[in-house]
Amino acid sequence: MQHVAAAITFVHNNKKRRDRASFSIQLCRHSTFHAQMQFVIAAVTVAAATAAVSAATPAALTIFVIQVHALVVQHVCAFISVSCHFHRKSSSIVGTMGKYAAWPGRKFAKKLLLIWNGHIGKKKKTIRVRTEDGSPLESKVAIMPGKTRFGNNLDILNFTPASVFNFVRESTAKAKAEEVFQSTKLITKNVVYELIRPFLGDGLLISTDHKWHSRRKALTPAFHFNVLQSFLGIFKEECKKFLNVLEKNLDAELELNQVIPPFTLNNICETALGVKLDDMSEGNEYRKAIHAIEEILIQRVCNPLMYYNWYFFLYGDYRKHSQNLRIVHDLSSRIIERKRQQFQQKQLGEVDEFGRKQRYAMLDTLLAAEADGQIDHQGICDEVNTFMFEGYDTTSTCLIFTLLMLALHEDVQNKCYEEVESLPEDSDDISMFQFNKLVYLECVIKESLRMFPSVPFIGRQCVEETVVNGMVMPKDTQISIHIYDIMRDPRHFPKPDLFQPDRFLPENTVNRHPFAYVPFSAGQRNCIGQKFAILEMKVLLAAVIRNFKLLPATQLEDLTFENGIVLRTQENIKVKLSKRVT
Ligand code: HEM
């Protein structure tokens, strides 16, 4: 039986859970005992809070989350939504309540508010996002109108992974995203990333400040052209295995979500980490665990009360989360151990036999840094987890969508076929240079990433007061950047919902704004693995197109998009294959 549980949620927007908290009310459907427990807790808190709010002045209602959406400013057509957590601090409510000393529930409500807002009363000033020139905020940004007197908090009732995706998209407005990308102050990730921290630790994706700077500097050479070139043989070998899988699925409907991920996981493990996965079951278990972790993450995003670790521990899927974390962390530990043994046997030198400075793959680089005392074991684990995840799921997603689009657009597929036909017959003879010259295939990958970016939304937060787009954003303001919508802006990509790889032909990109196309993000925190990804995908796509004709089995209209760590669809994506006769 389904229960409707009302939960008052309090989303803190800084680590210390201090002021500028956002406050939202959410109803969630559950059928478990936990839901009943939530209901009891929630019923009490709702009653107390409602009483507190109605007892206080209407000004008290200013505790709420407003999604502030920046309007267009000047020439850039990026989209950005700045989720500014507006409120008047709980302390002001408590203060206002002083006038209602006679109200019997006052003490209880005050206590509740104090619990919610840990360090209440330390600062008396309310800090809000404001415009630099003093004009009304609405003149600079689009503020999502709330449907109730609680602002837009109640508008997110019954969130699901699919509705989160749509809500985030609807709340988008035009503004300059380049200021966010370019800002040296805005390199810290926002509160949502804290939910991935148990999985990825303080690796390159999540870390910030000095740690991020030094790791990024150390790891950049591990993705140098020469290193990538040394990976080519591995990509080709894995590709041969993949083609064998396809051979077995001729004329049947092929579920891309099943066959692509093992290919990209093997690739990242064998190249960047330098370790071959022992058997298929090792990889399967890892992928299943990642999926489970992602599902739990989304549950937490859908119910902000779950942001609290204690609440998640008591009422969330904490145990399932821990079990799956153990699986992924065990695999990465085994990988590090295997590599460490190899590393100790063959200490890596500073220069090669020709006296040139050697460049190492990613895990070798980290082990060398460990030997120099620059990183500890935990640091290596965090980076390995980050690279395994980032390097596998993102490229899988892109390959799945690219193969789907090729199946749906026969003309595009034929043009790609013409291009790849010119490559040497034996794939072992194809050089990196020849892969780089597959210009049209690259346009196809880019167009697919434009329409279906593997990472649709990213986030930042202000660690100090920051001015962006004429808005003064106080410390802890949460910012989400809508990569998905940036790249569907008709001013830069006319008819954005049409798949047109020609948009990326060199002659058509000359005047495009540098921040109009950002599937790998932009600025300092852009993707370190983008060249790796493009090369890996080209190797696979060229081989598939040369050997098979792709036919549609899934239509775009069949798909329901969902929010995940990467872009997800509720349905598996399928294509059909027929062997090309040469
Ligand atoms: C189609 C493939 C890929 C896409 C679309 C993609 C996209 C992105 C995006 C949008 C970011 C910024 C994330 C943020 O700001 O929160 C990012 C960061 C990152 N990506 Fe990728 N990525 C891809 C492939 C890869 C691969 C293959 C690797 C590793 C080999 C990788 C490793 C990373 C890392 C470590 C970061 C964090 C970089 C930093 O903050 O310094 N990515 N990626």
C-alpha cells in the first residue's frame, strides 16, 4: 500500500550547515515502514513549522528556496540557472516570534528551527543575492514563480528522476555562462557533489583549491598525445572483441546499454590504469554496483531530507549504498595493488633510453608521485575511483547515443562509411594520424554530444561573494550550469532538435561563440579526458560502421530522459545490425 509522506526538508548549502539554508517541503510516496516513520516525523515538523510560520509575520515566509534563473546579458547565449537559496534566516523568524511570546508552541517551534539551522543567531544580517546596480533582481534574472505561498518549494512534489530532469530544464533561462566557466573564483563544486563524495572521495572531479590544482597539474601529462598514442593498440584490441559480440547479434535487436559499457570499462582499466580486468564478472559486478549507487544518489536528490547523512542512515538505502560502495572500492583497490606490484618490480625512470622525459599513464603517474611523497594511498584510491567512473560511463553514454543517431539517420551513416572506407584494410595499420583525419565522424560524435551530453548538468558554488552577470552572489550560493540547454540554443544551433553533424564542419564553426558548445565543460575545470574519449570513440565507431549497417529499433520519441550522474533514459536503447558486404 502506498502512503503519502510529507517531509519538511532543509537543504543546507554549506558544509557546516550554517545559515542561508534552503527550506523546502516535499511529498514523497513510499510503501515502506520508513515512509510511515517519515510521516510521523514530518507530521510533527509540518505542524510545528506551519504554526510557527502563521504565528509570525508574513516576512517569516521568506525562508524558501527560489530558483533564480539568469536572464540574457549581452552576446552569449548560454543558459545558466543560478539556484540562489533566498531566505531570511531562521534567526529572524525566531526573532519575530518574540512578539508572539504568548503562543504556546513557540518554544517547541523555536527549538525545531534551531535544530534545522545549526548555528542560528551567529550572524544577524540577511544576505541575499542582489543586483550590482541596485535594479530589481527580476530585471537581471528570471525568478521561477512559485505556485503556492511557499515559493516554488511545493512545486517539486513527488520528484522522480525524470521529473528532476524536466524541472531543471524548465527552470533554465538565458544568461552568460561564460563568466561562470571563466571565473577563477568559481571552481568549487556545489552541494550535489557531496552526495557522490562517498564514492569518488576527494578525487579530481570533486576536490578544489590547492589539492585540485596540484593533482590536475600532475595528471595532465598522463593524457598527452604520446600517451594516447600508446593506448591505440589497446583500443583496437578491445574493439575486435566488441565486433565479435556484435557478430553474434546479427539481425537481432541489440541492447546498446548492455554491450557498450564493458568495452569502455575494459579500455579505461587497461589504458589509464594499466591493468586488465581479470574476468567479465569482475566488470559486471562493478557496473551493477555503479548503477545501484547512482539510483541511490538520485533518490537523495529527489528528497532533500536525504541530504542529511543521519537521515539517510536511518531512513534511506544506506545499507545498499555501503554494500555497493564496497564492491567498487574493492575492485579499485585490487587494481591499485596489482599495479603497485608491477611498479615496484620495474621502477619507472625519469628519462627514457634516448634521454627524453618519460610520460606515464595515469596510475603510473600517481604511483611515481606516491614514491616521491606527493600523494598518499587514499589519494590514489580517490583518483582511481574518479577516473574509472568518469572514463567509463561518460564515453558509454556518448557511444550509445551516437550509434542510435547513426541508425536513425541513414544518410549520415553512409557519409561516415564513405570516410572510413578509405582507411587501411587491416585495422592494426590505422595510425593515430589517420583517426584524427576522420573529420566527418568527429562531427557526428560532436553533434551527438551536443544533443545528448553525457554530463547534462554541472554545479559550482561561491566560496566567497562573487559577481556574475551583474548579480552579486553571496558566499555559498549554489549554481547549476545546464550544459544540455546551452547546446540547444537556437541562436547558435538553429533547429537545435535536428541531428545535423555538418554544423561542426570547420567552415561552419568559424564564428561560433567559444562557450556555445561545452559538452566537456569549459575553463579551468574542463574534462581532462576529452581527447582520450574522442579517440576511443572514433576507434569503435569506425570499426562498427565498416563492418555493419545500423538499423533503427528505438525511436527518439520512445525515450524518457532522466537525471543520473550521467544522462540516462528509462528505456534501454536498441539498434539492429546487418553485416556489410564489401
Ligand atoms: C564523452 C566523454 C566525456 C564527457 C562528455 C565528459 C564530460 C566531462 C565534464 C562535463 C566534466 C566537468 C564536470 C564538472 O564540472 O562537474 C568532466 C570532468 C572530468 N572528466 Fe570527463 N568527460 C568524458 C570523458 C572522460 C574520460 C574518458 C575521462 C578519463 C579518462 C574523464 C575524466 C574526467 C575528470 C577526471 C574530470 C574532472 C576534471 C577536473 O575537475 O579537473 N572524462 N568531464
